[in-house]
Amino acid sequence: MTVRIEVRPALLQWARARSGIDDDVWDSRFPRFGAWVAGETRPTLRQLEEFARKTYTPVGYFFLDEPPTEDIPIPDFRTIGDRPVSGPVTADLLDTLYICQARQEWYRDSQLLNGEAPLDFVGSATVATPPVEVAASMRDQLRWTPRTRERLRSSDDALAALRENAEAAGILVMVSGIVGSNTHRKLDPSEFRGFAFADPYAALVFVNGTDSNAAQVFTLAHEVAHLWLGSTALSDVDPASARRFDEERWCNQVAAELLVPMDEFSSAFLRDRDIRSQLQPLAERFRVSTQVILARIREAGRLSWDQFMAELRFERAQVAEVAAERGSGGNYYNTKPVQVGKRFARELIASTLEGRTTYTEAFRLLDVKKTSTFEGLGHQLGIL
């Protein structure tokens, strides 16, 4: 006799929302779901286990009376465009947060054990501090000058250089478009663009790698600005959100001033010329996205808010197709260190080789399964 499991419909619906799986593929992937929710039939244990696996849900949750409350290690969470959270955040975002939190905890313990000094810039500013002043401080710490920028050939180079400079300043920087090593779990930029975990011994920023590299440059600068506030935050870097939240607006202003200094921008922008014809040349000059340039044009008084939003929607439509075609491939030993953070990976691998961290722990934090892969990463990072 086949044993079927009674699961409350609210739990099934919660798992669906939490999974982040698109509606257009849901029915084909879970043809029995509607009957389960309606109470017409119940899943077998094997079916329930398969459903849990495919929705990234711990199977034990389905035996509860009501959906659990999952703690998010980020205060003031909100979705894109300041839309209120009406249901669970996706498992992809939660798992990414927990992965980065575990890495930060390990790194913080390692720094304290080694007697390392805290980063003095973490928490050194408030939203009352002028953005120009903070941008200057960040420029010094990140060694991000006009001459540095001029030596770079593209926004891809700019992202790599800014990431490397941030890590050299002591910040853990992780850039990935997937959850862990699972290429089937792509992160959704409409849910979040990045986040920052502020800590003077283990300051960490994560950038959603599904965006264009030009967009990631601004996200990285925005998240680093959160560290100057000493704040842990999840960001969508959307103008509509920034208008309503002082901290987000302030971080946007700091990031913009760091990447596109207004004095230099005012000299380069021609007020009597067509705006759209200048977007791409200015974006290439400053190694940022055209959307950042649009924001600077508005701040320079050339566009009203409504005009800015109209131009922004047009520009987003122009770049959306290009972003969708971006591949996520590449050499594993080049991409993996960027995903987990080169600074973090070097410290962890060295600690493991010295016997201070177990291989089991290192494999878990790096999300690798083979010793050969671990050693390959060590060779790539110059540890072995």
C-alpha cells in the first residue's frame, strides 16, 4: 500500500514562492502541484522529497503546521523599487546570504586569531557626512584615480581593477551570478543587486554577477559605501528606492562621485548637445553604465525626475537584451576565485595547508568536493 503524506496547502504555496521558479515552467515541472494544493490527492514520501529537492526546501518543513519564519541576516530588507515584501524571499537569495555569512565568520575568527588590526574606514562616516568627502576617502583607500581609470580599456577591466583594489584595502569581495557552484540556480537581479556585511575585521561585499560588468562597477562602489557607514544592507540600487531611503540615496551619491566625479563630468558633458548621443561616449570614458551617466546628468540639473525615469526606462530596454545574452562560462580556475573572493580563498587555503583549518571545513566554505580542485585553486592563487 502506498503511503501518502498530508501537507498543508499553505506550506506548498510557501515553497513555491520561496523557490523563485518562474510561473511559465512551474506547471510542466510540477504537474501534480495543483491537485496537492486542492486536496484532490496527496504526495507520496518520494514525491515530497523530490519536490523539496527541486524547490530547495528542507523536507522537514512540510511537516509543520504553518510556514516557518526564516531570519534574514540583513536589516530593512526590501525588493526592487521599494515594493514591500509580501511573501518569502527566494531560497537563492537566502542561501547566498548564508554562504557569505559563513565565510565572513570564518575570516573574522582568522583575523582575530592572527592579531590583525581592524579596518579603520568601516563605520567612519554617517549619512550626514558629505558624499564628496567620503568619495575622496574611498578614492584614497581604493586607489581609484582618473589616471587609474584612464589606463583601463573597458568596464570589464574597471570591474576587475576596482575589485582587486578593494580586496587590497582589506575588503572581502565576492562576485557571482549563481548560488554557490550550482549553475542551475541563477541569481535574479530584480530581487537584489548586491549586499554588504559590515565588520571591522571582516568587511564583505557581494555583487550579483548577472548584471552587466558596467552595472556591477556601480553596485560594488555602492556596497563599499555601506561599509563606510558601518551598515549591513541589501541593495537594489534602484532610483525609486533611493528616493525614499536616506542611506540608499547617500550610498548612490558616494558611488557616483567616486566613479564619475562631478567636476570632471561637468567639463565633459556638453549641455547644448543631444543627451542620448553623449551617453555611450561618457560611459566609456568613466567606465560605468549609461544609466549611471543618466543619473549624473539629472544631478547636473539637465533632466527632471520624470524625464530621467523616462530616459532610464528607454536605456534599460536597450541594454536588457545584451545582458540576457551574456554567458557565464570561462575557465573554472579564473572564475571560482572571483566568486568566493580571492582574499578569502587565499587566507582559507593557506590556513588549511598550515593545519589551522580542516580540509572538510575548507571544502565546505569554498564549495569544492575534490582535493585536486582545492589544489588547483591554490596554484591559481599562488599559494602552492
